[in-house]
Amino acid sequence: MAGILVAVFWAILVSFLAVVLVRLAQTLRATTKLVADVTEQAVPLLADASATVRSAQTQLDKVDAIATDVQEVTSNASALSTTVASAFGGPLVKVAAFGYGVRQAIGRKADPESESARRPARHTVIVGRTVPSARGRKRNGRNSRGSKD
């Protein structure tokens, strides 16, 4: 009887191990299929990613060239601005001063004033400061400094 019990036990154990091996074989087949599918899909994806990276590098090279050109144009514009300012700045100031002088002359001829009103007040310059002359003119009972005599 002990022999039959051992034989039944071994038969159950072998059956259990057979089921486990069959399921392990199915899992290995599914894993193999999954790896094959992933490989089939990964290769085109990697090729697309590589092409995208190459395209991005080309675009970055173009942007770098554009940035270099913009920097060159900016420096050229700055140089041109400096040149125009130095070439036309002085003459324009002279033309403006001449125009101002002509307006003043025309204004004096159109509205003649007394000689004293046209003459600017006399000032003495001492170390960068302007002070009224010592000969104060009397105006309405006051000297040039504004105090009464």
C-alpha cells in the first residue's frame, strides 16, 4: 500500500510539473512574440527619430547663420548711423543756427525796438560763472541787482 501511495504522489507531482512546464512554454512563446513585435516597431521609430534629429540640426545651423547675419547687419547699421551723424550733424547744426539768425534778423526788421532793449545785458565771467557787470543800469528806480538806490 505504501508503494501505491508513493506512485500516486509521484503521478500527481509529475502532472503538476507538466502543467507548469506547458504554461512556462506558452509564456516564453508570448514573450518571444512580444520581443519580435517591439523590434519590428522600434527600428522604424529609431530611424524616424534619427531623421528628426538630423532635420533639427539642419534647422539649428540655419538659425545660427541667420543670427550671424542679423548681428552683422546690426553692426553695419550702427556704423552707418555713426557715419551719418558725423557727416550731417555738424552741417545741420550750422543750418539750424543760420535759420535762427535769419528769423531773428527778420523779427527785428518787422518789429523795431529801442537800441537798449535789443542789446543784451553786460556780464563779467569769473571762473565759469556769469555775474552782472558792476555798472548797474537803473530801471524804474532800481539798479541791475534789483535793490533800490
